[in-house]
Amino acid sequence: MNQPSQVPTVPIFGIPVSRWGMTETVQYLTGLIQSGERRPHQIITANPIMVMTALQDPAYMEVMRGADLLVPDGTGVVWAADKAGSPVKERVAGFDLLHELMKVGEDYHWKVYLLGSTSEVIQATAERLHLQYPGIQISGFRDGYFSQEQDADVIAAIREAEPDILFVARAVDTQEPWIARYKEQLGVPVMMGVGGSFDVISGKSKRAPKLFQQLRAEWLYRLLKEPTRAKRMLALPKFVVKVLRDKENLTKPR
């Protein structure tokens, strides 16, 4: 487990989730980048589906526990922390964290590399972020459709670009393990999986309306828009049942 001692965490089934809110999280990540050390840090935006995957897959659990910071992205994780009696300050959504880092990065002229999604989506994402945050330098981008045999070339391109932040948008079962496997080689101060964020930024899809966000039901909006996600979403009620059933063991070491 790589999380520094100054990060207050609550263990959710052995996964140390940060109790910080957005402000403290952004301040911490800004400090990592501005330190000039360029030590690689993996940030994971934890949600119930990822927690359930980790409980079923030891390799994925190792990835989760090996991250440098796990923020409470999913509302289910926020709820579980409340049930554990160690509440987090607020939900820190990955999509919002991306934008907050871009805002701060304008003042420091950070370099950002975008990796993932389709070639059309990633190009549109790069263009829109450049327009929205002109103080940021998009130091490179490429789609997420590459094989393991191409990993070395992808890593070399990212290293050459020397970004301060690497945002990765690939499949959930791919993006976190990929970052974990290569983070030392990549050498980027802050690396974070951002799931479907590029689809929203590029305009390919829409984020849940404010009402769904306020009701903590973005998952429901996504399910209504993409019924094919139903099988994956079954992890959500399973997570709720497990938290309620194992409440006494929720925060015990594993």
C-alpha cells in the first residue's frame, strides 16, 4: 500500500479510500506535480464495481491496494464509508477531478497526455480541452486500441512527451492494471484512469443531468442510456448487500 501517512483513509473491505474532499485532493496532487521530483503516482477513482471486482480478483485487489491515492468516486463508496462510521468529506468524481486539475494546471502551464477511447474521440477531447484550458499544454494523445505488443511504443511516446499528468480512458478491467504495470516506466507524476470522461468531453455522450447527480443516481442515468451495462451494474446491489451483511467486518484489515 503506497498511500502516504498524511492521507486520512477509511478501509472498505481492505481498500484504503481517501476521506479528503475535492479541495484537499487537488491541493495534494498539485503538490506532487510542483515538487519537481517526477515520482510516479497512480490515482484511482474508486467505485462499488471496482471494489467488487477486487474482492473477486486478487490481482485487481493488488492493483487497488497498490495505488498512491484512491478517491471516493462512486456514491456507493461514500455510503459505505458512512456505514463504517468513518465518513468521507464528499464524493470526489473522477470527471470533476480531471477538470479541477486542468483549472489549476493552467496557472502552472502543466503538460497533459491523453490516452484512450477511439481516435475520433481522443482527438476531439484534445481539441476541446485545449480550447477550454489554453494555459494547459496537451503534450500528446493517442487512442486506447493497442495490443500488449505495442505497450513499449506507447510508453516511449509518453516518456518523450514528459507530461505532468496522464489521463487514461480504457476499459475498467484494463486501465488501472495497465497504469499499475507500467507506472514506474512511464514516470509521470500523476496518472489517473478516467473511464468514459473523454466520451463526455468530446461530445460523444452526455453526463447525467444535475438532478441525477444531486440524487446520487448517475449510475441509473447511464443504465437508462446504455441498457447493455445491466450485467455490469449487477455489482451495485451486490455491493449494498455485502456492506449491510458484513458491516461489522467492513473496515477490518484483510
